[in-house]
Amino acid sequence: MIRVLRVLCLAAVLMLAGAAPAAAHNVTVGADLRIAQTIAGTELTIVIKGTKRVPGPLQIGVIAFQPVTDLPVALELRSVADGRTVTGVARAAYEPQYTQLTVDRTGPHELTLRAGNETAVVPFRVLVDRGSPIELLIYGGLLVAALLMIGGLLTGALARRNQAMLLTGGAAIGLTVAAMVVIFEPLLPAAPPDGAPPTVAPTVGAGAGAGAASGAQTGGRPFAQGRMATLPARPAAGEEFTLRLDLVDGSTGRPVDDLVLHHEALAHVILTSEDGRYFRHIHPLRTAPGRLEVKMRADRPGRYLAYAELERGDSGGQLITGEFSVNGDASDVSVGAETPIEAVTPLLNPAAPVAGRPTTIELSTSSTPRPWLGMTGHLIVRSQDGTFLGHVHEMGTPGPRLRFTFSFPSPGRYLAWTQYATGDHIVTAPFTINVTASGASQ
């Protein structure tokens, strides 16, 4: 009997150790989905609450990070699999009131948002946790052990010693298997939830070639190729225009429509004037497969630099750059930039930053920040000539204070902006930093 127990325990260990990990990139069942959108002239975050069952309720709210007055956002939820749609209306607010829609199935869906005269289509997946076979094994082992234990006790009471020992040994085996599974279960990856995308094994040869050409990781998808343009082609200062980003796959020429959420947005666009006096951090709308757009105004003529941070599924983060010019005369028309602008004098350590070495940047805030884009603060750094852009996040400093660590790649003058959300505003604080060369006198 002891030999049998040893064999079964060894089999349980081998079964658990050999379980294949599940690939579920960017999929978290039960978690809320937060998607930043710059729409109707303001900065909103759409919150899709995690759902536990289908058919069942799906709650959607809209958080306003800039002042709005009862801004309605029309919602249309569509299942990609069968085309079934449900509609509703949410209202943007500092503390959102969630609108409840009904979802009938798991898998890919599209949420269409309409606010003002703008429309965005947000792709996402409805995920529901499926019953784990590991749990079935645990409860099954316990049930079998209980039944065999009862049978052993009854058989022993009837003076059938051999049969009683056999049943009791079976109960011990069941308990052992269940205990082994309980011990090893935390080491196993979770099974993919219902509605998760299918796992596709990468083609190493094709992936390696595409990755080498475009900078993507070997075995994954290549980086997207992007083209920025404005509509109209030559915007005028003070007048509304559209910044458009078209994304294509370099190996197929098809639109890239597999962006994953990167710090609560499909893309982050940093737009600055050449002199750095104009700055915006915005989140464009997906208006078609492979196309992102955002409406804006510029208050001064000149050359503008645009940087789009995004991440393609199974590829990695990348930065796409572009530029355009604005005509006309300086305008006093509000351009909808984040307000207010806050004057700050950051505390640097070391006081004279050195290229290639970490620098700590600290500054006080007018009040305790609230999370925006998953962080309490953002630091965006641009070289004077615009050839470099960096973006890092706050280190978790409590209270009305922000703290960042950044390594400047080369000596020179850098333009910097810190951003944080407080109340119903996004605050931007610009400043400049001069960086010395390694070994220079300080």
C-alpha cells in the first residue's frame, strides 16, 4: 500500500509540474478596464467594470479629469461575434454614475462613444472566469476520500478487515492527491478566461525577419509603421484641426488594429511647439481600424513636433514621431490645453545632472494628486532640438509631492513638463534642466 501511495504522489507531482503555461497577454479577468480618451474638448477616462457572468450586467462610467458641465456620452455596445447591440447614455463627472448595459456573451466587443460631434470605437473583450480543472481535482479528491473513509469505517464495523484497510488506503490516496494539488496550485499559471483571444504560436522565421527589420522582439509581431498628418494639411492658429495617425503592418500593408492598452490608453500623444511654449498630452480616438484621430487647436504659428507612444500586442512599446506647421498669427483663442499651468522650481539631485547617470527630480504640488492614467504623476522630457522624448512616472511619494528618477541620454538643455490630476483639473508644470557631460566640472 505504501508503494502505491508513493507512485500516486509522484504521478501527481509530475502532472502538476508539466502543466503548460497559458498565454494571456494583456488579459485580466474580473478587472476594471480604464481607457483614456480626449473627446469633446476634454480629457475623459472610460471605465468598463469587470463582469462575473454572461448573460449579465456590464457597468460603464465616465470620469472627467477636466471641468465639464453635465456632458452626456452616448454608448453603443456591440458583440463582434453576432453583431448584437445595446445602447445607453453615461454622464461624465468627477465621481461617475455607472450606466448598466446587458452583455450576452464573452469575447470581442466594440464600445462606440459619442460626445459632442466626435465618435470613437473602443475594442475590448468581455472576460469571465471559467471553472478551473484544478478546483475540480481538489474537490473530487476530497469527495472520493470522504466516501472511501465512510466505506472503510462501515466495512471495519462489519469485521471485514482487509476490505476496510483497502478503502482506508484509497481515502488516504484521495486526501494526498488533493493536498498535493492545494500545495502546488499557486505555482501554476491561471487558465485563460472565457472570451480570451486564442493562443497562436509565433512563426519564428517570419517573426525574426520582421522584427529585425522594424525593431520588434524576435518571434513576435513587428512594430507598427505610422504616418502622421493634419486635416487640413496647413492648420491656422486658433482654428480647430484634426491630427491623424495611420498605422500599418510593414510586412502586409494592412491596418494595425491590435493595439493593447498602455497605461490606460491605446496611445499617448505628446504635442509641443518647437520652442516648447505649447504642450499637450492627449489620447486620440480610434475612428477606424488602424486609424487614431484627435481634434485640437494651436494658439501660435510655427513648427510643431508630435510623438505617439503605443504598444502593439505581442510586440512591445514604441514611439512614432511626426511634425507639421501652423500658419497665421498668434491667437488668444483657448486651445483646450490642460489647465492650470503651475510655476515650479524642482529640486534636483544631483543639483547639476550628469548625462547617463540617474537624476532625482522632486517638486511640491498644490494639493495631493489623484491617480490619472494609473499613476499619481508624469514627467515628460524633450531635448531642445526635439530629437529625444522621454516619459517616466512618479515613484509613489505620499502627500502633495512628486518624485521622479530620470537618466538624461546626453548633455544639453532639456524641456520638461510634470503633470498630475487634482480635483477636476490636470495640472501641467513646465521647467527646463541643463545637463552636463560626464566628467565635466560641476
